[in-house]
Amino acid sequence: MILKVARLGHPVLREIAEPIPEAEIGSADVQRLIDDMIETMYDQAGVGLAAPQVHVSRRILVLEAEGGHPRYPDAPGVPLQILINHEILEASEEMDEDWEGCLSLPDIRGKVPRHKTIRVRAFDREGKRVEFEASDFHARIIQHEGDHLDGKVFVDRMTDMQSLVFLSEFSRFAEEEREAVESAD
Ligand code: NI
């Protein structure tokens, strides 16, 4: 089932989400929520979704990005992942700044600094513990979605509001940037 996505201003986006008790991960309710979140992410052409974005204040993330994704055509592929009660164990000092958007802040983009590499521990949807390292776009998605569990959205992480732009202006912005990169070659 496709779920309604909460938009900025709805209080659920500012709450600290509750962890899922380990014994509850296999329950029909949690499994259905995960399926619905995946379906909603696909429907909205997102690369990730956090449960608070579908009005459920619990610590579940889903993410997936195909290579050449329509919203992020230049980003590399990230396989489907379901992360429950995830923790970031380590984060690189090195930061990367890049464009982000959010289904809860439609039609807006901004540049956000994120840790380039993170080490993550979580439960998967089978209730198995997983631990892995993620970097670049993959790490960015996890940090963005993880923020939703702590009542934060990407604009809270921006350090320079000059890059806060409407999507209708963004393509021009990105083109200027590409030109700048090309002329710097
Ligand atoms: Ni978001």
C-alpha cells in the first residue's frame, strides 16, 4: 500500500522515533510497514524513506538507488537495504558536500555536508544483525534518512543557505556547476 508522506510542518518529522523491540521485527505489523515503505519510496521515486515520513515514529529506514536514478542521475547504484534501529559506529572526519532533496520538502534542493564514510550497525528485516561500511552517496542516504529518526531534516544540516533552491531553478544551477567543473579540467 502506498502511504501518505508527511511534509515539513507535521510534528511527526520533529519527534525522536522509538526503537523497534527485537522480538517485534518479525511481526506482521512491522513487516507490512516495511513493505509499504518500500512501495511508497518507489512510487515517489525517492532513494530512501524513514518511517516518520509516513507518520510512524519508529526507527526503520528503507533505501535503494538504481544507477541513473531519475532524481540523482549521476549517483552510483545502492542496493535495497532495510535498516532497523541502526547506529553509526564510526564516521570519517572527511566530509563531502553535495545536493540533497527530500520527499517531505518537495521541490527544494540544497547542498549538505555529510561524513564521507560511516560504519553502520543495524538489524535487517529478518532481525539479523548487520554491520557494514558505507561511503559517498550510500553514506549520504543513510545520514539523511537517519536524521529523520532524530527529528532533523536536511536543511538543518546546511551550512550555507545560498544553495537552498527550488527544483525548477536547480537544473540551471547544476548546469552552471557542471560547466565550472568542465572548465576546471
Ligand atoms: Ni528526507
